[in-house]
Amino acid sequence: MKKYLISTLVTSLFVLIMVNPSYAHKKTVIYGTPLSGTLNLPDGRSLDSVLVQTENGMEAPVIGETNKHAILYNIPNDGTDPVPLRQVPTLYITEGETPVVIDESISAEAIMRGLVYPGDPNPITFGDWIKGGHSKLKIKVLKNGMSKVNMKIKGLLPDSLYGVWQFNAAGGPPGPFGGIPNIIATDAHGNGSMKRVLPFNINEVVNSLVLVYHSDHRVYGGTPSVVKTSGGPDIHFQLEFDVAGAQ
């Protein structure tokens, strides 16, 4: 009798789960691909977001070719010289009405203003940049057409601010993944996570998800930057999840 009750209960639960429209019917695991700083778009265009010093001047780095000790620089859009990513300025409140620009770590002399101390790694090298290959994206597409997404990133820059941007298969500008805020703040080991429930089938809509490093430590809501949305001065493409390529 006991075995019969257990069997009946298990069968009932199985039927209940299977008829539930939210039961996941497809699961996908996608590993993150480190980017050199250059993002290749579905329309064939390429966007650079970091530079390194070479014998020929400042050039975009290339995975497998660029020395891992090469220091990464930003790409200004105002004609000024590139600066190392650790020296991209941010804003600080003052006693007046105008914020000050600052690009240094906090110190015993400046106990309130400054970037994280000691700001490791400093400078940021190409070897530091391409460590995110163990990052993982888990997708569950539900029978009701919705998607559950669990992103776990590992080995990115510690104590840093990242935006997750969605590039759709239909084209157009990127959007904030999962809505606003679309931000991950990494811990002291460069790890972080994000969970989202989406009201659509991500496999049918999204081409890729891209993690963007904010070297100015600021975010701007539904746009990657107020300066230049295609990367360069203060946003830098570091990691990509190829959703379309995993199908």
C-alpha cells in the first residue's frame, strides 16, 4: 500500500510538472569568450575599445599576438592622447556645485576622494583583460515562451563596474540586458553574477550578450555612455556570450 501511494504521488507530480506551462523544455549553457577589446557586430562592422603601444604607434590588441604585459589604453574621441584604463577620470562631489575630475586612488591625504585602494591591477594589462573564459551563461527556455537566465562571471577585473548589453538578431543599437539596471559589480576576485527572467525566448531574439567595462566607474541608464555609445573613451568590450552561435 505504501509503495502504491508513493508511486501515485510521483506520477501525479510528474504530470503536474509536464502540464505546467512554465516548465523548462530547453536548457543551454554558454561559456564566455574573452574579447581583445574589439567587438565584431552581426552586420560585419568592428568596434575597437582599447589600444596598446606598439612599434607602429597605438594599435588595437589581438589575442594570440599581443604581449600579455602590454598596458591597455582608452580611445579618446576629443583628440587628446590615450591614457591607461586605470587613469580614465571619474567625477567626485565637492562643496561647490561643480564635481571635480579625479584619476587617483584614495590615500592618507585624500581619505574621501579617489578610486579604490590599491586599485589592483594597476596598470591593467592585456593579460589581465582576457581571463574571463570560465564565465558561464545558463539559459532555460520555458514552455510559456519566457526565459530564465543565470550569468556567472569569473576572472574579470576586481572591484569593477560592468554593464551587460544585449545585441539582437534583428540588428539595431544594443539595449540594457534584462532592463535597467543591467550592472554587475565584481568582487575582489573579479567574480559576479546576474539573474533575469525575460518575457521572451532569448534564443529567438538575442544574437549576443556583451560585458562592457566602465573605466570611468559611471553608468548611464539605458545607454552605455554619454560620450560615445560604440566604445572607446570610457567603455570597453571585454567578454561576449554568443547566444545565436550556441543554437
